[in-house]
Amino acid sequence: MRLWLAQVVSAFGDWMGFLAIIVVAERVGGSSPGAAVALVMTARILPGFFTASIGGILVDRLNRKRLMIGCDLVRAAVLLVVPAIDTVWGLVVASLVLELATSLWGPAKESVVPNVVPKRHLTAANSLSLMAAYGTFPFAAVTFAFLAQVADWLGAATSWELLEVEQESLGLFVDSGTFMVSAALIWSLPLLARSKVERRAAVKGRRVDLALGLRELREGWEFIFYSRRVRAVLIALGVGMIGGGMLIPLGAVFATEVLDSRTAGFGLLLTALGVGVAVGVAVISALQARLNKSHAFVVACIVCGGAQLFAASTSHLRLALAAVFVLGLGAGGVYVLGFTILHESVGDELRGRVFAALYALVRFCLLLAIAVGGLLTEFFDWLFEAVADGSVDTPVGAMSLPGVRGALWLAGMLMVAAGLLALVSLRPRGGAART
């Protein structure tokens, strides 16, 4: 419970800081606020690729409890400094440090979970973890909006005028406090057991052994490459993120060009997706004792792809919302079951490197989806116009073929392919026990 509460508080702080730093970037960006925000957001993505290699080694070699506490304290300190930053590059450096600490905290927390949660409860624990990671965003957004009113009140008070109280400053101060609370919760955890790698590092003292570090890095990636179960889960989650991630840049275009519902349609699609994820997580948690996790993971992947294909094929808002809701159901199952399979399949001495690789893969695939979504739309616009004059006849009438529909079809097929690959990789061999 304390570990989960620490994640809730930390995730709330992450979202609050995310919103506040965007406002700060717009303020210090001057005549180019859009470029400033893009640069700062890029700085939040880059550290994830570092933690896929070196960061994973740190998580496996260092005391994970102390590492998480240190990351929380670093984030708290940086956030207290951000309100005083008045240049874009200063904000970029602060964002890099913040995200580096966050990228180390996440894999360290995932590595600790199997040590404090019984195996039979891992699925429920991962369901709660998903709720903590993404369910805190609405509360952070509401709190950030409320702080705007508090800032106006404080700014109007004579005794506070000289402090130049602003919404983002209050948000950052509150954010810093959340990480202090998270550090206190982690400090109270009785995480006394040490991994084999930690004990080996303690014997060697504080001497830096580059050869050992490279060997550990190679061991981590070799395990990922040769373990069928781990490889299947990582690929399925990564490819699924590409497919589902395309809803972010293309959802508004799809709602306008295909569903003819403009901005309201996009909001409804996102709502249906979020509700579907929540229901999917609840269903998986309720049925965990009766599920074959490997089979359920494969089914969830294929359901995601099939639902996306159907959603992209319809021109009716209600049918699209129903399909996106089913997509959310499958996505919640993929996340929870994927993390549970990794927790059960990876030993403590390698867990940090594997989850660091997963976090980096998910970041990369999401960035790729956002980056190529628009390009794919343009490509399919050209292709459909050249091949079918932008429409095709079906038994129920003519179907228009805007490029966004082709991009979402491709995304759905990628998710189905990932599910089929997982089916082959997760199939027991030689009478292996089913999990």
C-alpha cells in the first residue's frame, strides 16, 4: 500500500509538473512559445533512451530504495528552482534532470513490486499501478486549474504583490511537496533484501568497473533477445503503442473528416478510450485467478487491433465510440497482463534492465507514432486518390477513403500482427507449465 501510495503521489506530481512546465515554457519562449514548448518536451523524451542501457544497470546495481528516494529528492529540488528560470535552455536542462530522475524511478519501482507483492496478487497490483500512472491526470489538471484561482487571490492581496505569485509557481511548489511525500513513503518501506548484483557491487566497493558494466549491459539485452516470453511482451507493447498512439495525432482529423463531428467527436473518442481502459483493468483484476495470462494477453492484443480496424472503417460516431471503448478494454488488459508476465518471468538481478528497456521502447514507439501519423495520412491520401479516386463501393454504399483512415487501418493491422507474434512466442513448448 505504501509503495502504491508513493506512486500515486509521484504520478500526481509528474502530471502537475508537466502542466506547469508547459506554461513556463510558453512564458520564457518569447515570440516563439510553440518552439520553446517543443524543445522542452523533447528534453523530456531523451533521458528515456539513456535509461534503456546505463540506467538499467544502475537500477540493478544500486540499492533501489535509496535510488527512488534520491530521485524524488532531486525532482523536488529542481522544481523549487524552475520558477526562477527565465531562459528556454535553462528550462531544457531542468526538464532533462527531471525526466532522468523519473526514468530511473519507474524501473526501480517495477523491480521492487515482485519483492513486496505475492505472485497471486501481481495482476491486481499492476491494475492499481495503471490507475496511479494515468488516473491521477484529471486530478492534477483540476488542481492546476484551482491554483490559478488561488494565484489570482494571492496576487490581489497587498502583502503578496511583491512575490509575483503565479499559477505555475504555485503548481511547482505543490509539485515539489508531492515528491517529498513520495520520498517519505519509500523511506518507510522495509526493503531490506538485496539482489545478487547489489551484493557483488558491495564486495567490489565503490570502484568503477567499466568491463563489469558493459558485461551487465550485454547480459540484460541478451536475456531480452533470447527469452521468448519477455521478447514477445516487449514487442507487443511497443507495437501496440505505435498503433494506439496514432489516435493522439490523428483522432481529431478522423473525427472531422470521417465522423463529421469536429472537436466534440475527438473529446468523445478520448473519453470512450479512457473509460474502456478503466473497465478493462477492473475486469482483468476481477478475473485474474481464472485467467491464463499468456492467452489473455494475446487475445487482448488482437482485440485492440480488431477494434481499431472497425473504428477506422465506420463513419458513424456511435459505432466508432463503441469500437474505441473496446480498444480501451483491450489496451487495459495488454498493459496489466504484460507487466504481470514480465514481473513473473524476470529475475530480480535483471529486472531493472528489462523494465528500463520497456520504458524506453514505449517512449520511442509513442514518439514514432506521433511523428509519422501525419506523414502516413499524406501518403494514404495520395495512394487512395491514385488507386480508387478517394472512395470505394461497398455493399452498404460508397465509402470515402481519406488518408487518416488508411493510417488507422495500418495501425490496427500492426496491433493484430503483434498479437499473432505473441501467440507464437508465448505458446508453451515441451510440456512447459501454463501461466
